Amino acid sequence: MHPLLNLGVKFPPEAYNYGKRTSGETHGVVLTKPHIVDMILDLAGYSENRDLANLRLLEPSCGTGAFLIPAARRLVRSARRHRRKPSQLSDCIRAYDIDRVHVEATKRAVEAVLNEEGIGNGAAKSLVESWIHEDDYLLAPLGDEGFDAIVGNPPYIRIEQLAPELQSEYRRRYESLFDRADLYVAFIERSLGLLRPDGVLSFICADRWTLNRYGAPLRKIIAEKFHVKAYVDLHQASPFESEVIAYPSIFAISPGTPGPVPVARLSDASADECAALIQGLRAGSKNAMISTYPSWFIADEPWVLSPPEHLKVLRDLESRFAPIEADGKTKVRIGVATGCDAAYIVGDDSGIEKDRLVPLVMRADIENGKLKNNHHFVINTFDEAGRTIKLADYPHLRKHLDAHGLEVKRRHVAQKNPDSWFRTIDRVYPELVKVPKLLIPDIAGSNEVALDKGHYHPHHNLYYVTSDAWDMAVLGGLLSSKVALFFIWSYATKMRGSYLRFQAQYLRRIRIPKPEDIAPQLASDLREAFIARDFKRLDVLALRAYKLKSLPEFDFVDTRK
């Protein structure tokens, strides 16, 4: 724990101005279905048959009380069973939220539940005042007593949506806030640090951190000091009252030495299915929804939670082939980000000086693997040495950017570099245009790979592969195959609708044969099938290249055309 972690720091309400989510909700709030909440409380060991008056429960982000209301009901019923007085319960629950409206609503709801369970108005009001607090959980001083059960649904917030000074304070305190992490990783980190030796943390949240780059520090913390007691995959289910884009998971984690881990996969997360899962976990019985992983992942390894038969094939491929960039001659990159496409992407009739315009290919310019020339250009604000140009030397460009002045100048990159306010976020590389490259859209159902023979600079919604070692059509054939898709399906974050993220961090983990290990005829066949976009043939040829008889079946939306 950071030595300053228990020193309270306050920020004004505007620092938490998250804005609206795509679901229309604010502050990252997504309501969890009641029977899912019950399952999470059960996973945390917070059940009525225990003497809950001897335990401390923490809810770090209580929202409107989805977890706190049933937890309070369980506590009161347990107290009645074990002959505990209401005055003995004042330290049994601690809950936080930064939203005053949420806090007041939760207090009213919990007080009503306590009244229903037979606790009088005065005692009920005293308990909710003791339990529920308006504060920032990540900054609030919590003491050293620790907790036996920590449950909840931490907020779905990108850290860059917060005020810079708040971001800085969070990053100072939490090593898990790495790169562009979602805020829930800090909630997990702090909660782990607050567990008593036999305590359990059970959260429902997006599973991105288990696989991607920004989750690496948190995975390392867990691998070194904690035991994953259970993991529930909800890719096929809908556990929330509203739709979310990223897939959620549920996990239960305790301090201790890693051991075997039951991994469950729910088909619909209905009340009956959740009850059957809890019963199966308690009994240690085997059933169709539970697989036991004899050991967990080490250090910051991604948690590739494929079914055992899939994992066996994946590990075999990883042992026999090197990652795509291992030769030092093949590179995976992302296209240019401008910070304001409306200003920096123009047509050929813009009137801007021609030497500032670089031909651009965007996601919408690719159709069935073919590139359409939609006459898009990206403005190049850098000279050949990588310095920003002198804008005064380009009066037409200056006039154009002045017309977009407010949009351009309020970008973070412009505020950070006021003398070169007109620059794009990323540097544009005109020399990249003539380099043959494979283009891969970021979000897709399957691997939609297109070949640019040397005509365009990629836009930021496209990843691209270049190589001095490969015939690009042969490499394109391998990367368009179901074998390459199997790698991405295993490694990548899955989005709602079975779409995958084809990000560089996942593409770089694709294993490929060495070019010299592919027989000339096989290389020729791969090239021909890729150009013809004959994916059935490509899949068969790729199996030969990887020396595989077959692949295990896996669910994906085949959008290859």
C-alpha cells in the first residue's frame, strides 16, 4: 500500500465530470440484475447462515444500492438468527459513492429495508449514517482494519475522462493505472489491498484488463499475492439492466498462494443458472458450465481463458512459432490520429498547398478487401526532419485551420504545445505511402485484411503490417486465415455482438512460420488464394503452413468477404 494512501485528499465535483456514456448513463453506472448481485454476495461468502456481525463488508461504489440493499438484508437476518442487537452492526458495512444524489437515495432505500426487517426508525437511521458515505473511494482514508467481503460493480470510466489533476493523484497512488487504463483497475487494486487474510473480493466488471496491455500491472499484483478462487465468463450472458459494449466477468479473489481455479461459462446468467453455479462451486462438483484450471497464469501473463481444448492448441502453436515481429523485419503499427478529423482530413479540392496533403485510406475505403480511392488526404503538419512546419509559409493551410480554430485549439495536443497548436496528434510519414502494407480494421467480426500495394497512408482506425522479409500477399494469406483469427479470438477483448478488437497488442502476439519454412508451391497457393479472397482455401492452406490437422471450433462472426 502506498504510504500516503490513507491521507484524505478532496477534489471539487467538476473534477469528476465524466460525461455521458454511450448507454446514456452517467458516472460509469451500470445496474446489475438482482440475482447476479446475490451470486456475487455468495461468492464473497456473505451469506445469512454466517454470523455476519463478525464480518466487515465494503461496497466501494454503491450507486443506488444494488449491492448494499441485499447485503443489509442478509446482515439483519443473520443478526436475528445469531441474536445480535442493531447496535452491534454499526461497523459491519462500509459503502462509498462520490454522487450525493446516489448516496441519499441509497440511504433512504437501505433505511426502508431495515424498517421492513424490524429495525426501528432511530436505529435504522443511525446504521445508514454509519455505513454509507459520500466520498471518493480511491482517495478516502479507510484505516487498517481491513474487510472480509468486498463486493460491487466498479465504475466504467476511462481515466482520461477525469480532470488532469485528479488523474495525476490517482496515478501516483495506484500502480495499476498504467497506460490508458479504465478506472475500475484502481478499484480492484485498492480493494485487494484492503482484504483481511481470509477476505474475498468479488466484483463484476469488464474483462478487458485480463487480456490487454493496461491490465498487466494488476495481473502481476494478483499473481504474486493472491488466489483467484473463481472466475465467471459472461460473454454469452446479459447480467446488467442495460446493454454494455464490453463483455463483463465476475471473479472472486483472496489473499494467498495460487491454486486450481474453477472457471465457469454462463449461457444466459438466468437466476436458475446462477443458483446452479453456486451450488456446483460449493459442492466442488463437475458440470458442463465449470472447467477447473489446475494452475493460474504467472506474472503479468494475459488470462487466456479459452476452454482447455482450445488452450492446448494455442500453447502448442506458441511453442512452435515465433510472434509476427520476432524477425525484426516485420512491424505492426496503427495509422495516424489527428485529434480533429473534420479539420485534418480533406478532399482534393481543399485548395491547401499540395505538398501538405498525403493520400489517406480510411476504414470506409475498404470494401471486400479492395481499396476504393475516395480522394481523402490527411494534412501533414511536419517537415522531413519531424519538426512542425512554419505555418506562415502556407497561407492556404493557415486559412483552413483558422476556420477550424476552436476545434483544433481545444485539443489536448494543442494546449500542451501552444507554439505548434496546429500539429496533428501523430506525425504523418509521407514516405509510408509507397510502402506495401496489409491493412486491418480495428473492430471487426473476423480478420478483414486488405493489401495496399503502396498508395496510401493509413488512418488511425486501421492497423497495418509492413515487412522486409515477406511477400506481402503470402503474409496476407496467413493473416486472413482462420488460424490467425484463432490467435486473435484467444487473446483479444471481445465486444458485444461477438466482434473482436484487432489492436496492435493482439496482432503482435500472432505466431507465424518463417518465410523460408513455407514451401514455394504453398507460398504460391497462399498468394493466389489471398488475391482471389478464397477464404475456404486459405483456411486449408494455413493449416498446412502451421502443420495442423484441424482447429477446435470457436465462435466468431465470419465477416471475411
